[in-house]
Amino acid sequence: MSVTKLSFPYGESLHWYAADKIPHLPPSPLKDWLLAPGSLTQKLKSHCGQFEVKVLGEDILSPFANEMPQQKQAWIREVLLCLDGLPWVFARTLVPGSMLDNAQSDFLTLGNRPLGELLFNSGEFIPGKIEVGQFNACSTLAKLIESLHQSSEHTLWGRRRYFSHNEQQLIVSEIFLPAAQRLIEQHKLE
């Protein structure tokens, strides 16, 4: 996989829905993964021998208008979460500039460590409700998926969650890649 600065960011403007408002959720076990209340990082780690975070890019950029309408700048980090060398999840984090001012070192020094460890182990972040979405990949995300030797023709499922910290919120979106969806469904992974 060749990731360049020109490729980042891959994320796209998506529509997310409360789980009880989306017309059709996928059948379990994928539904269970989407709605898992705890750390997705921990859940992923429990299903592999080697867990790896591959950073696709991170920078202070302008978020999409519907992501953080009152923020002109946000720290955006996009990663792949890989299990035993296979990319399972494309994750996109948006930290508002105002939050970054107070906790810059927490985020900018993550490197290849998973954000989930900071969010769930520090005791400083309060997870909100999970929202879900079903969509087809935009052209940039489709190119990324194809570069991973996965088919971008499949409908993707993802989840988004807000995390509160000192009256501010960051956003974490996690999109299950086609290989992960297939393995979850075939092997009935819970």
C-alpha cells in the first residue's frame, strides 16, 4: 500500500443515524460489532495475535461542514486498524482546535498507538451514544480499499461516537472494511 500526503485525508462526509432510527441494521454478529459499547480497540485485539495501527495521515485541517460546523480547524487523524496484518477498520478522528489547545500532547504524540487506549484508559473522556451508517465508498476511500486488495464494491458499515472532555467533544468514526465484514459474518465472530 502506498500512502502519500496527497492521499490524505481519505474520509468523507457521511450521514450517521442513532441505532434505533436506521431502517435496517445488518444481522448479527456485524450488528453486535457496530453497537459494542466498550473499546473497539480491545474487541479487535481479542480476535488476533498481532494488532497494529497504521497511520495514514494526521494534520490540522478544516473538517467537513457537517462534522464540526462551529470549528474552523480540527486535528484529523486517519488510521487503519489491522489484525494479523489484515486491515479491518478505517478510523477517522476529529479533535476540535479548542480541545487540542488543552490536550495537544495527548493526541499529537500517539504515533502508532491506538487512540482507544487514551479514550478508555485515561478516565478523562466520556463516551457518548453510538451512531451507525451504511454507505458506498467515495472515490478516495474506494481507492484506499482497492490498494488494500479488497473490493470497494461492497456496501460498508461504520459507527461514529462522540467523546466528551471538559465540555468539549471529539469524534471517532470507524468503518469496517470489506474483509472484516466478511470474516465477522463467515466466522460468526462476537
